[in-house]
Amino acid sequence: GRSSERYTQLEGESFNCGIEFTLLAAPTKIADGVFALKYSHRFTGEEPLAPSVNDFAEVLYVWFKDGKPIPGAESPSLRLSNLSVTDAGAYLGVVGVRERDSEPITVVARVVLLTVVPRADVSAVTPAH
């Protein structure tokens, strides 16, 4: 399957990851429901990304946590602030392209495994000065 990225963050911190996606040409239909796509993409962190406006087709972004869609997470960036241990899990970002009334085609996916360390645990392992 696809490789996943692993990140460990401290409770109370924020975490940001995104998919910068550009469709370079209009999708070319090869057969029914089959399109050839020219695109570029890269995975980013830290700074949230703005959706790219596209002339060729509609570009859709969906983020999942542990297999369930995250309500309202439909932009190129997923930003989690003031992390708690319940934010830990497997995140999946999916970029799809839709031509007119067709079904969206999944083009790029990013898998992020996030671990959140409680602050109490950190003080327990940090020697006192």
C-alpha cells in the first residue's frame, strides 16, 4: 500500500499538514470513466495552503481520521491546534478531480500517523534541574 508518515507532537501544540496540488492540463478522456491527468503535487507542513483555482476541472480535498471524514475538512490543509491525546490517530488526505458531472477520481493521497504525547508524561521523563 501507500507509505505513511509518522509524527509525534506534544499535547497543546498544533499540527499542520497539506497537499499542494496543481492540475497542469485538462483531463483527457481515454475511455468511459478513464481520464489521463497531468498534475504536480507536493506535501507541505507548517503553513496552511489555499485551494488552487482550476480552469480544467473541479479539484476536491477530503481529510479523514481513522477512516471517517472530518466534518468541514475540505481544503488543501489540515490544521489541528491545541492538540489533545484524542487527536492521535491515522489521518488521510485525498485529492480528487471531477470533470463536469462525473464521479471524482482520486489522484493523490497522503497518510499521516499522529502520536500525541501528554505533557504529564514529558515532565515524568525530563530530569529536574
